[in-house]
Amino acid sequence: MKNENIQGIWLSLITPFDFAKKFDKSAAEQYVKLMEKYDFAGYLIGGSVGEGMLMTNDELSEYIALVRKLSNKPIMVCIASFNYELARDRMFLDYDYLCVTPCIYFKPHTAAIVEYFKMIASTVHKPVILYNNPSRVGCAITEQIYDALVDVPNIIGMKECDDMQFERLSNKYTQWQWLTGNDDYLSNPFFMNNGKAMGVISTLGSIAPECLLTLWNSLDDHDARLENAAQWTNLCKLAYSIPNPQAVKLVLAKWGVIQPYFRAQFNPLPTFEHAGSFSCV
């Protein structure tokens, strides 16, 4: 499994809901068809931008089946759970790659995090990407944890949201592929200078796909990438001026792709005055 290739731009899909806060299959189909016009490496389903923790396994399975029908791209599923037992059912869904955080909320100690990851990796028998996002999860995947997992054969990569740790550890653990989970890090000089060996799992790709992919494809052209990076950085600042995934779903709703409904605690919704700054074909 170490030969698996997850490099490139992955899109973290939002989850459309209807007025009753049910999974909106019709809107999801329209949305995925729109995203299929772009050269993404694959799709992540059930992440934070997709409100995945609030979806049932049946809803997630239905969404995966829809994407399978509409696309040949690989699918990554995200698990962020309180414990192994609650995570277990999600492990057996139809995906190509599993992206998994440490157990959330309880802030387990190092040995418990290592054991949790090893239990999951030994259960799924599929490629696993570890997801380090301490600001959301409540605890970090530290260098000590990485050291303890280097010999697990089906752990193939990292979705790293700690930019400083990305720069330090991606050069140490070269057997793993490193993807950033921070959209704005794509314009970071370290990432741009090493980008062809890495990747991004993007939130904003849904509402600025051309800018994102143009930046990624210009990493070898110094002048072009600086110009594209400035535009991308500005879009990131605008979108993240309100809580994720509000900006993405509000822009998609303005385009008529989905309805502006959320399952998480985002009401009342703000007015997103920057919606006109984003574009799609």
C-alpha cells in the first residue's frame, strides 16, 4: 500500500440538506456534476466541511453511492469519533481511502491515540490517512505518535493542519505522503517549493476551483505562482471570515446549486457579502 498515490488536489465535499435538514440527493447530484468538470484528484466525503459528524452512516453511504455513480475519482471517507466502537460501522463503507482523526473531545494520552490508530488500521485493510487537526479535535498527532506508527503498513499519508509541523515532519517521514488540510497553506513558500511531492484536501475548491487548480498547476512557474497565490490568499481570507462551511454553502446556494441549509449550529446565518468574489463555470 505504500505505493498508493494520493498526490494532487482533493476536494472536501459539502453535504446538501433540504429545508427539513435531510440529505438532499437531487442537490448533491447537481453539485457533484458541477465539480466533475474540474481535475480534482478525488473527493473526501464526511469531513468537517461536509458536516460529516452529524450524518448517519446510512446518509453517508447514500452520498458515497451517488458519487460512485457520477464519478470515477477515488473517494476518501473521514472518521472523527469519540471511540473505536462508534467509529467501527463507518469503517466498512465503500471508500478507497480512510481519513481518521484521534478520538475527539476526551483528549486521550499518547499511548491511547497510537492504539486507536493501530486498531483502525488493522480492521479496515485499506489505505489510511491520519488527520491532524488539533484545533477541532482537542488533541494533536505528535512526533512521538508518528514515530510509533511508522511500521504500520497501510498508513500511507497524513492530512496535516499544523503548518509548522508539516514543514518539519514531512521531510522526516518521507515514506508517507503529506497533504495539507489548510487551504491558505497552499500559497505558503515552503509548500509551493515542494508542492509536486504533496497535495491539498481543499474546502474552498467548491467555490473557487479554477483559481485553486491554476495555482496548483503553476507551482513550477515562479512568477505565475506568486500572482496566483496572492489571489488565492485573498479568497481564503474572505471565505474564512465566517465559520466553515458557511461561506462555501452560501455561495453554492447563491449559484442555485444547493439550498442554504445546515445541520450544525450555524443559525442564524450571517450575510456573506463576499459571495460575488467567487466563481465557477
